Amino acid sequence: MKTMRLFGIGVLALAMAFSGCGYARKTVLPRNIKTIYVETVKNKLDPDKVYAYQQGLEMDITNAVIERLQQDGTMKVVKQENADAILKTDLLSLEQEGLRFNSLEGVSQYRLFIVVKIKLIEAKTGAIIWEEPNFSGDTEYYVTTVTSVGSQKAFVDAVHHLAYNIANRVVEDW
């Protein structure tokens, strides 16, 4: 009886050890793609539809994406002439929507979206590996007495969220 119990516990332990939640982190890039060049983000914003623009936003996004890819470590960020793949990004829009309103119907909390078009291209052939026409990063922020400080921090947070999403799309196909 004791041997059967130990055998049952052993089988259960093995089953638990080899089972998982179904999540697996894996790279979905072609095997020949090990290095990447990140082009500077191109500003394609429609000037008539931009409610606010932070000077240098393109470089902030570019640098944040490079930093996230370096932190991830799956691909090495290199100069264009040494790259297996090229990431191209177009800044399409900055959008903001009210989330919470006060009793006077004024907005007390916003959600800020940075929307981009991203494309990963094989450097040697110019073939498109994948393309995302509307990809975004967002954040939420409260309207404060110093509104400019709140919106500036929101842009920083949205840029970092966008960079995180882009890096995940590049290496993990999320």
C-alpha cells in the first residue's frame, strides 16, 4: 500500500513538473535574423489633427525601442550595414480620450495613445517580414494643477509602453 502511494505521488509530481500554463516565450523570427537596425521614427502626423506635440518625440521613441531591444537581448542592435533586419516606424497620430469626468463634465483623467505604423524588413532582400499598420502605446494620466507636467510624464510613459510593445512584437510576435 505504501509503495502504491509513493508511486502515485511520484507520478503526480512528474505530471506537475512537465505541465505548464501553455505560455511559452519563443522567438518567431526567421533563423537568419539575429541583428536589427532601428531606423529613426518618421513623423507622419497630420498637423491639423495634432492636439499636442512634444518636440523630439521621434527620437524619444527610437531611443526607447533600441533600449528595450537591448534589454531583451534576443537580437543585437547594430548599424544598418551589419543588420539582418530593419525596423521602420512612422508616427501616425497622437490621440487622447477622456476617461473620468468631474461634476462639471470637465475631464479629470485622460488616456493618451501614440499610434505608429511599424514594418520589419529583411535587410538583404528588402522583403517585408511583417507589418503592423496601427500599433500603439498608451498611458493614463490625471489632470493636475500643473497640467503640462502631467501631460509630459504621460508622453514619457506612453513612449515606454509603445517601445515595450514594439520590442515584444519584434521578438515574440505578441
